[in-house]
Amino acid sequence: MANPSVVNSEQSLTLEQRRCFLKLPLEERRRLMAEQAAQMMQHYELPDEIQDRAEWQGGDIVECA
């Protein structure tokens, strides 16, 4: 199997890949997930992502009684 730590976020993991991940030692799983979290944090800090998110999250909140 290819390197399980490199996964394109556009594709789903196969059942075999998920089982391989679960068979890893807990510390290795934590390390991989921390690495992925850091990559996602970098992604969401990109100027284009910030602008896109501001557009769909921004605006006034209107409450209806």
C-alpha cells in the first residue's frame, strides 16, 4: 500500500486504507492526524480561502420573532 499519510482530500479512503490506519500504533495515528490538522490550518489561512469564507459566513444576522 502507498504511504497512508498522503491522501488527497478530494478522495475517500478505501476500507483497506482505513483498516491500515486503525492498525497503526496510537502515537503514530496521533502524529498523522496532527500533521493533517496543521496542513488544514495552513489551507484555511490562505487569502483566497479567507475571502471565500468571509463571503458565505459574513453579513448581518436577522432574527425572526
